Amino acid sequence: MSLRILALLFCLLIQTSFIVHSQEELSTKSKKAKQYYEAGEQLLQQQKIAEAKLNFQQAIDEDPDFYEAYMMMGEICEHEKNDSVAVVVYKKAVELDPDRFPAAFQILADIEYKNGWYQDAVVHYQKYLSYEGTHGASQIKAEKHLAN
């Protein structure tokens, strides 16, 4: 078992847990989309990344406005080093519900910054910093990247 896969799973589960618990329920009302999403979570726990990705995509197909499914797809694409797709997916998530998980703007900006897509990164860092409650290392990192 790869240490990188374990680290990804840990990060994915923490992020998902934070999103879900901070909102008390998933953003979709579709039972079928929820089933696909929950199956995707289970598959991630079993380290079946490709199958999990397929389930999150099926959740999105069932409900194109399913915020959490987009966030999970973004995480998986980022892990696969498919940053272009991760950015598209994260942008869709924050377009759907910009206030649901403000740190999504920093996640998005970090990928953009890393790839040299500075104009977009500036917009997303500024949006992230506009939320109350940004602090600590995340805030410092965003401010540092904006200063460059």
C-alpha cells in the first residue's frame, strides 16, 4: 500500500467530513446521487480510486448541482496530477455554492499558482481572503502569493 495513496485518502476523508459536517447534509436532494456519492466515499476508504472517481462522476450525472461530488472529483484529479481538470471541477463547485466551503477558493488558487495561472490565482486568493475566519498558515500563504 502506497504511502501517497494513504495520505490522499486521509486528506479526502477529512475534507469531505469537514464539508459534510459543516453543512449537516449533502447539497443534493437526489437519492440516487447520494447513493453514488456514498459509494464513492466507501471506495476511497478501500483505496479504489478509479472506482470512486466513477461513482462521483455518476453522482454529478444524476445531479449536476451536487457540490460535494465536484469537490471530491477535484481532489481526485489533483491527486492524479491532472490540474487542468481539477481547476475546471473546483471552479464548478465554487460557482454552485461559493460560500459553502470558502477554503475551496484557496485550494483552487494554490493549483493555479503552482501552474503559473497567476491572474486566476489572484482572483481566487482574494476571494478566499474576503471571508471572515481566514487565519493562520492559510491566510499567510495566500497573502504571500498575492504579494508576489
